[in-house]
Amino acid sequence: MQARMDGTNGTNGRRLGEAKRRLKRWRRGRRRPGRIPTELWELAARVAAEHGVEETAKQLQVSAERLAQWVQQLGLDGTPADSAATEFVELPPLAGTALGECQVEMEEPSRRKLRVCLKGSAVAQLATVLRTLCGKEETP
């Protein structure tokens, strides 16, 4: 027995139906064009992992290319999730080196970006800044 894509059959269908309802509610509630929230992309990616990207994109009226990216980023396509980009590696300070400037850019799966520019002595605090921004700050 195969689940129908209209959201009326089984657990898989319920998840698709939920995704359709939530996207419809989000689209109705917004006043101007905007990005689909991360939580809705994640739900759509879980549905796509079960039903296929193309069919899910068609049913949810979203970009199949973006949906495929979310499936891959969340590791729902059978490959490991892209967590290497979020790991923190602390480098020891370079002794005797003049401090200049540094630019750090981070990107979420939703493609929102954060760019931090540090100059002078603030560069020495780069490790602390990155730990804080990544949510991995140690508590005393």
C-alpha cells in the first residue's frame, strides 16, 4: 500500500498535509514577499526524504533546487549532514605578529549570513567571538 501525496493516507501523508497547512498559513499571514522560515524548510525536507524532492516541491509549491539543498544539508539524503562548517577550531595566537584586521562570515542553511569585521586588538579576541556566535561559549 502506497501513501497518497494528497496528505490523506498514513503517517507520511499526515506529515505532507501538515507541511501544506503550515506553508499555506505562513503564506496567508505575510504582508510582503519574504524567505520561508527555517522550521518550514526543515519540515519540507523531512517530507521530501520520504516522498522525493520533485513531487514534494510540486505539492508544497516550493523550489525543488532549494528543497534538495535542505535535504542534503540536514543529512536526510543518506549522506552525513554538513556539520564540518559549524565546528569550531581554536588556533593558538601567533606570537610577535602585528595585529591587523580579520573578517569572518557565517552562513545558516537558510542562507542568512553574518559577517563580523575585527580590527586591531579585537582580532586577538576572535576565538571568544566565534565561540559566542556559534553558541559554544563555555560557562564558568
